[in-house]
Amino acid sequence: MNILVSKKAIMITVVCAAMVFAQTFAQKEQHKEEKPQNLKVLPKDISEEDLHT
């Protein structure tokens, strides 16, 4: 009985870790594809780093 509970706990942990990894990867991909909009008040020579901070 104890081994069965341990296997379930390991499976739940693996599934949760996979979901966190997938979500993190999806956010990074989405951030790369976004193009800034409505930048009329910012200088035209602003760096990419300054724009995202």
C-alpha cells in the first residue's frame, strides 16, 4: 500500500513539473513574437532592453 502511494506522489510531481515547464516555455515564445504597439510617446531610438523594463 505504501509503494502505491509513493508511485502516485511521484506521478503527480512529474505531471506538475511538466505543466510548469510547458507554461514557462510558452510564455517565452509568446514574448518573443510580441511587437510593441502605441509607442508614440517614446523616443524612436529606444533600446529593446529599455523598452521592456
